[in-house]
Amino acid sequence: MILDVCAEPNVLKTLRIIKIIINFIKIVVPIILIISASITFTKAVSSGENNKALQSFIRKLIAAFAVFLVPTIVGLLIRLTNPQNGYLSCLQKATTENIQAAYKEQAEYALINAKTTLVESTYYTAKSIVDNMDDGPDKTALQQELAVVKNDVIKANKERKEALEKQSASGGGTGISKTGKYSKVEIIDMSEETVKAMSKQEFIEFIGSAAQIVYSEVGGVLPSITIAQAILESGYGKSFIPSTHNVYGLRGYPGNKPKVYNSKGQYLRGFENFYEATYYHATYFPSFPKSYTNFLQDCANRNPMHAATYLGAYAGGSSTYGSKIQQLISQYNLTQYD
């Protein structure tokens, strides 16, 4: 779990800052102590207090060496007692080169997802990752691919719109899932107050409709898992952060757009409506292939109960999260929405 997290460029960037601070302390503080000791020693000698000056000089010199050596010694002891320590491995990986390599890997996978789905959300996910890369040949090449994908997305959007208009004109309806109770428009327009007032079954039907519509558009996460996660993360729609529409507990970073909201020291993403939140939830997992490859494969094989066993990373490495999802799927027969 630790190593998976440390493959994320944003985590590596934070660790790189920590490394810089540690190195700054190791170098600057000893220098200050040595200069201070030298000044004190010189003043004491000039006033005839040689013994006192020498003792003070030695104490500060020892302190300087301690500040310089303690982080190194602690790191060495950890390596000797636990050679596979994930935190030290993360810290070692926190270099400019590895950060850019992590961005590139994420961007390449996000581009594949954008090319496959041809929807705006996956395009902008890929674009945001590429934008974070340093200028260079890799970024330029990816930007050129993004330009092609953008044109493809615009074309695909136009084709989808025309298809919906034809469907509507022929009396086929617009955006209603095969068994869903709510249309796409109704999901987008649904207020948070109405959702919070829903009964458990009403909430399941509402999220089930959103999950089915999104699944028909981009595939990925099975509706049964989407519903179960919404139940677990929001307490049947009763306990999500106001104005976020985030019933999935989707995390974010301070720089994310749309706005993120701080809850108990954690940043959570904010969305304009429940459809947007559900759409992002579906495209979230492909953005982290190292953590969710097996999960997505089980979804593709329409095996939600086994897919749930790979969801521990979603809850920070929880060993019980997957079993809770399985229990909810079974309790409410959520596979009927798949």
C-alpha cells in the first residue's frame, strides 16, 4: 500500500520538500552552531575565561555534529532493522526525475483512458496531469497527443448529441437507463436536500440510476459497487459535505478544480451535481492502474463480489472495506442494477 501511494507524483513532490527541509537542517543548523561556538570561544579567550570557553565550544560542536548525524544514524538503524521499510523507499524515490517519471506514467495511462472513452472528464484528467509536468520533450509529445484526443472528444460529443436527439424524436426518451427510475436530467437537477430526505431504498434507486447511466457511457465500475460505496461513504446520502454532491468520499488535493472542501483535515472534491460526482467516481479508478487493475478486470468480468476485495486502497488500506461493500451488495441485491 505504501509503495503504491509513493508512486503518486503529488506524494513524491511533498516528500521531496521534506527531504529539502531535512537537508537544510542538517547543513545550516550545524554551521550556525559552529559559528556561534567560534564567536563565543573567541570572546571568552579574549576575556581570559579559557576553560569556560573551551567547554562551551565543545558542547556546541557536539550539538552541531549531532544535528548533522542523527537523521543519517536513524535512517541507517531503520534500514538495518527493517530493510523493506516503505517510508524510506518513498523518501529515496522523491527526486525530480522520479516525480516526472511518475507524472509521465500517469499521463500515458490517462491518455489511453481518454482515447478509449472519448469523454470530457477523462480528457481533462489527462490534461491536468500533463500540465503538472516540467517543460521538455515528454510533455510536448503528450500535449500533441492531447490535441488529437480533444478533437476526437468534440467529434464524439457531437455524435452522441445527435444520437440522443434522434432517440428523443423517435419517442425513445433521453438518457434513461434500462431499469433506472431517474433520467440523466433529473439526476443533474436533483438537490442535496431532496437526496438527504430520501429513504434508504429511494437513495439506492437514485444512485442506481446515476450509476447505470454512467456505466452505459464509460463502463468501468459496476453499478452495484458504485451504489454500495455511496451507501457506505455517505450513510445513505445523509452525511456528505454540503454543496459538494460528493456521496463517494472522493479525495482531492488543495489545487484541484472544482473546489475541494476540508473535512477533518482531509480534502474532498466538490462537484456541481450528482451526475458529475458519479461520472468522476467511474473514471477515478482507471487513473490509478497500479492499485486497481485487478478491480477493473473483475468489473469487466461482471464479478462485483470479487472486485470488492481490491477496494482496500480506496479506504486508506482498510482490511474490512471490501467485506462491507460485499455485505451491502448482498443485503440489497445490488447486482440487479448491473
